[in-house]
Amino acid sequence: MAKLGKLAARGLLAPFKALLPKSPWLRVLLYALPILVVLAFFGPALEVVLRLMEFVLQILQPMLETTVGRILLVVALLALTAAILCWLLRARVREMRAEAILGRHLFATAALVGMNRGRSREQFQRVARYRGPTPARFPHVVQDAQLKLARLALEAGDVDDALGWLARVVEPGLPKELQRSMLQLRLEALRRQGQVLPATLRREAESALQRFRGDVVVLGVLRDLSESEGNVDEAISWQEQIVASAAPSDRPIEQQRAVDMLSDAGQAALEAGDYDRARKLANKLQKADPTGEVGLLLSGDVCRATNTPRKAAQLYGKVRSPAGLDRIAELLSDYPGVVEIRELLAWCPMQGILLVVARELARAGDMDRAKRAARVAAEALGPTPTTCAVLAEVLELLGEQEKATLLREETVAQQLMRPTAHATSKDDGAGGGT
């Protein structure tokens, strides 16, 4: 297609080229004729321009004859040249200023990462007070610097300064992430300041939550407000949302906090005699706790409080931990003989249950079987403090007071001779024998 276009253009221009004279001078004259005709029409205007130039030269002539005049002319020429260059390069200058402020912001961030907070704060302040053009790739550099200054002020405990920097942030046009940071910092600053009513703080937090669903920081503020107001159910509900929205690295911590809150609420309901509520909280605990231990213990406590010891023992046995064995031992102390030996072994297949079995057999008067169970438990669990304590109790039930006393004295002496940390670790390991 391009070749066809060139051929067509040559064909159209061929007649004109044939009419042109062969002499190059005549061709130049022919080309100059139209220009001369145009200049003839603009002759008066050109004459005015020439007159103005002559007038300017007449004014400058006296200045050129003196040294001061020549210096002034050079200065004026340089100033005029600089102004023209600035006008021509104004876009480039704006871009350079914008990139310079972005570089300062990056240097301040690097200082913050390097834990040089004084240097970082100084650079961020210079960026926050900047009023020139902003870089196209990060137009919100000033607002970001103001938010970082507010965060630094909060870390330093200066709440008023943090609120001052937050008040300078121009919110319209901010990207979502910066809006989220601003709302989080504002809520934290208002909570620390302590001069805002809880109802006002709650409205602020609920408004922020409507804009950013599942924000963990905002949910944490609402949870703390509910706890301070004594609304336990609402606080648990907020904590459950926090667990669902938390980052994978923070989820175990938040989940453990939810378990602690449910456990405390369940114990409070149990102590208040509200067994239905305690039972519901125990069911929630079994779902919230990955191990299910706390929920089973609370369910067993509810059964124990409602006079259903067999069900309580069965639930304690499912725990498969020293805490469950302790509860079984306490339960059987209150309700001796309520559970048969074979049921204990079936519900709690742990070596530690042998100590409880030995005690129950001793209470029932079956001394031979009690001795055998105690001997097997002692050999399996070792001479741990917990094992020795229960064995001493079994010996007392068997009527061997001297042996029980001697065993207790040896246990105490053994513990006094051991380092504290070592004794603690041993005691924890022996929990399966309680």
C-alpha cells in the first residue's frame, strides 16, 4: 500500500516538475516569488517592528557605554532567560518537586523502619507541611505522612498531638486503606484521651464498622466498650467476629481470648445458679476451643451442680488430661461409689486413673486390689509429687499410717533438694496421675 501511494504522488507531481525551469537559480527565484508577495502584504507591520527595535536600541545604547549599565543589562538578560526557562520547564520543575517530596517520605519511612524515630518524625513533619505538587504515583503522600505522625504520637503517649495531626488530614479523595488507618487511629486516640463519652465512642466505632466490615481494630474497640459496660454476651459476640476476621498469625491469640471470655462467663453463670446459660456457654466453648477441654470441664461442672454425677464423670473422662482426673477425684470424694471401677476405666483410659481406682478400692475395703492398682500406678507414673500425694492417701485408707507419713516426708525432702524449675516441670508431667 505504501508503494502504491508513492507512485500515485509521483504521478500527480510529474506535470508540475515538467513545467519548472531547468536552471536551479530560476527555480529558487520561482520559489521566492510567493514569499516576496506575502512580505509585501505585511510590509507595514514589519516596518513597525523595525521601528520598535530601533527605539529599544536607542534606549540601550547609553547603558552599553557604562560599566554599571552593562552589568544591569546582563543581570536583566539572565533574569529574563531564567523566567523563560522556568516557564518552558514548569512541568518538569513540578515533577522534580513532587519526586523530591516522595523521596523525603521514603527516607522518613526508612528511618522509621530503622527505629530512628527522631529522624523519622522530623522528615515526616517536613512532608506533612508540604503544599506543592504531589507525585502522580502517590498523590496522597502528605496525608500518609500526617497519619504516620499521628501513629508516632500515639506510640509516644501524646494523644493531643495525635488528634492534631489527624485533624489536618484532608479526607475527601483518600484511598480506602488510608481512610481505614485514619479511623483506627482516631478511635484509639479518642479512647486513650478519655474525654469522649462511651456512647459517642461507640457511635464512632459503629460508623467505622459500617464502612469497613470486619475491621479487627474497630471490633476490638466495640468489644472493650461492651466489657466495660458489663455486657458480656455482646462482648463475646464481638470477639467471635474478631476471631473470624483476624489474620492467620493473630487468630490463635484471639481464639484463646474468646475461650477465656466464654470460660469466665460460664463460671460466673454456674456460680449464679443459671445452669441453662452455663450449659449454652459450655456448648459454645466446645466449638471455640480446638481441644474442647475447657468446654467439657464446664459441662461436667454443670452436671455436677445439677446432681448428675455419673454424666459429670463421663464428661470429665473425655477430657483426657490432668484437669479431668482432678475433677473425677473431687467428684468421687463428694459422691463415693457413684461410678463403678470398670466404668471409670472405660470413660478415662489413662494411667493416672489407676490412682483414683486404687483410692476407690481402698474406700470400698478391697485392700488387695487397691494395693495392686496403687503399685501399678506408682510403677507407671514414677515418684512424682502428685503420685506420692495420692499414694499417701491410699496408704492411709489401707491403714498404713507410718508408710503414708514417711512417703509424705520423703516427697517434701525431695522437692526441697530440687531446683524450682525442675520441680515444676516434673509436677506438670505428673498431672496425669491426679
